[in-house]
Amino acid sequence: DESVFAEMESSPSSVPEESLSESDARLFKKATMEMERAFIQVMAGGALPLLEIRSWLKPLLERFDSSTGWLFSFQENSITHYRSHHALGTALIAVGIARGSKIPEREWMQIALAGLLSNIGMVKISPSILQKKGPLTKEEWSEVYRHPIVGYEILKNVKGLTDGVLKAVLQHHERLDGKGYPLGLTAEKIHPYAKIVAIADVLHAVASNRSYREAQSPFRFLEEMRLNMTHQFDAGYIHGLMQSLLQLPLGTPVLLSDGRVAKILYFNPTSPLRP
């Protein structure tokens, strides 16, 4: 995925800060801290507090129940708490894909959990690898590539998680052309939840600030996905995410690539990424 990041031109992303309400920000911050506590608990060898997670995830999903609530996650991210921000962002984007793809609402919680927990295996990867400033060695990359399997092992006996969630955790780095990891699966063998989380995971990662690069525009990257990456990512779910964009209320403020703030006046249904 890093090779993909390098190809994208950096630009400002999504909606300006003025559009965020303080209550939204507080709710997201609380969820971020709760997710960080869950990561720390698992890192220390404890059990995943699934009931607690569901108790704060449900109101978060309800609060961001608009088809474009996932956009919020691009604004609320930080380098310091990247893993918890990324987990929540991936969950919200995954639900945005589910909504735009007309997946029944009864599945949204499990899809959100699939996104939220997709990278939980990273808690068992050495911090020296995750915090390394320079390029990773072959051995270090091999360790990173193990995180889907590690995550699956952490979660496989947790009651309340469906088979779809477990497969999403294991398969979210698989690619339709068979060039993903850890198993090299092709399209027909990858669970639908994993295909959804694959898009959400990469999109949020690209649009987040990291210690080694600045955030990039999620809209520009989504367009790149649509045009050039359907051999890796499911075109139907990319389309579903774009359909979510069409539901943005007219008048929504946006930040343009040249730094100007504008308001959306019209959506072209055939080109939702260019309102």
C-alpha cells in the first residue's frame, strides 16, 4: 500500500473544521479514548471488551447516521493517536460503503466492528517497527504482514463477532487480483466485509497525517481507486461509497485544493467526486 501512497499528490482534504459541531468532536474523542483503552487491554494480554465497545460504538453510529457521516473521520485524526483514530475512521467509512451499497441496516454494526477491529493485530507488532522513521527491512515487513493473522487469532474466540467480522480482519489486505496478503486470495474467495474494509482501511490511511507524510485528499484517492484500482478493490463497493457522497446536503462547506472554502451547490450524479 505504501507504493500507492507515493503516487498520490498531496492536497487538502474534505470538509473545513468550521463545519464540525463541538458535540460531534466530543463524541468522537470519547470513542477514540475508549478504543485506545481497548487496544492497551489487548496488548497487555487481556480480553477484548466487546460489550463495552458496542456500548459506545452504537451511539457513535447513530450520531453519524447520515450517509456521509464517515466524512467526519477525515477531519478528526492525529499522529499521536493514529491507531485509534484509524480504527474509528475505518469503521465509519465501512458503514458509509454499506449504506451506499444498500446493504441492510441490520448488518451495519458487524461491518462497523469489522472496520474497527481490522488492524487489532498491530498491537502485537513491536513498537520499534511501527515507530521506525526510515524504511523497514525485509524481516520487519514480514512482521507487519503477519498482523491480519495475529488479529484473527486474538478475535476468533470472542463471543458476539460473526464469521464475517473474523474474515474481514483476516482478509482486509487481500486484493481481488490475488496480490494481497497474508493468503494471496482472489476475488471469489474474499468475504464481502473484507472487500468493504479493504477500501475503508486504505482510504482513511491515505487521508491521515503520518509522521513520514502529510494527509492526502480522500476524494482524489477515491477517484484514483475508481479509475485505476478496480483490479485490486471491488468496483461495486467503490461505487457504493461514491453514492454516499451524492447524499451530502447542498450548502455543505468544503475545502478546495487551492485552500479556498466553498459550498456545494449541485451534484452531477455521473461524477459525484466533482460537485
